[in-house]
Amino acid sequence: MYEQIELWSQQPDTRNTENRSPQAKTVVSIDGEVIFYQSFFSIDESDKLFEELYTGTEWKQETIKIFGKSTPLPRLTAWYGDEGKAYTYSGIEQHPTPWTHTLSDIKARIEKIAEVKFNSVLLNLYRSGKDGVAWHSDDEPELGQNPIIGSVSFGSTRRFSFKHKQIKERKVEIELPHGSFLLMRGKTQHYWRHQIAKTTKEVSPRINLTFRII
Ligand SMILES: O=C(O)CCC(=O)C(=O)O
Ligand SMILES: [Mn+2]
């Protein structure tokens, strides 16, 4: 019993058309802005990028303290970016590894659409359905007032959910497939939380990259 915000009935985003792919769909337009590009990278590109990222990333299993107890995060992560852009995520201070060619190429592709320059990226590897990320907003102070987050996904499709912080009936759910790109900006992080729920379905690994500006 919740209000599904006209997810698929939205018109394609036609503003600033020369810089926008015709497949852009606005998935959140109230209290923020979220734009979705379902097939941003071709299947061939996505297969190659998944492989490069899966094997070529310095994946780490970070732990966080919950009620004083060290708990491993249910996913592997890695942090890449411009030198000196340290960032605290889930209480973990991250020092970025320098950009690889693969990450710089992906960054350049999404920057054309986002019309900003990203200086860091958090990579997440969801090894199976047992991995996920709990409800949160990307609202760390280092990200500034209205964070712009460029989120690229490769591998298994997983469900990305939004819920409004004040109006609990307001929820949006979207499947993020291989090669998709989701852009969150404006007041999105003030008003909405998001998650990747764990699932009991058999799912193969998924890699997500959230490009950020510190
Ligand atoms: O895996 C995703 O799609 C989202 C990851 C995320 O929300 C984050 O890293 O902050
Ligand atoms: Mn997030």
C-alpha cells in the first residue's frame, strides 16, 4: 500500500537535448532529481568493463562498529580518486587509490551527461544476493550541500529502492541492469534514503560505481 511515483509513465527527459541520451527517464522529480539511463553502455562494453573491474580492482572487506562490535560490511568495496580526496564512509576513513584507465574512461563517459567533473568513486562488489547496502543517504559533509552522484552498474540486475524521509508512502523502486547509469542530484539526498536489499534469489555478482565530488 504505497504510492508508486509514476515510474514508467514519465516522459523522456528532453531538456538540453544535445547532451542527453533519448533513453533518459526521470524516476524521482519530487524533492530531488533522479535520472535513469537503462542501456548507457552497450552489452559488449559492459561485459568487458565488468571483467576489468572484477579482476583489476583492489577489493577490500571493510568492517564497521555496530554497538561496539566489529561487523564486516555485506559487500566488498574500493575507493579510487584524485590524490588528497580522503573521505569518511560508514565511519571508515578512505584514502583513494589513483584512477585506472578503466575508471577514467567510465568517468569521462558519464561526465558528458552529468555536466560535472567527478573526483572520486566508491566501488561496491555484491558477491551474491547475501550482499547489499542498508538504507542511507549519500549526505556526508565532504559531498557538500546538494551532492551529485553518478551511479554505474555492471553484472547482475539488482533492485534499487528509494524511500522519502518524511512521507512514508512515497517509495520508488527501480531495477539497475548491466550497463545502466543512474544520476542523483538536487535535493535527493536531503529528502530520500536508498538501499540495495539483500535477496534470497540466486544472483551472480554485481559491481556498482558511485562517482562523487568531494
Ligand atoms: O549499489 C548501488 O547501486 C548503490 C550503492 C550505494 O548506495 C552507495 O555506495 O552509496
Ligand atoms: Mn548510496
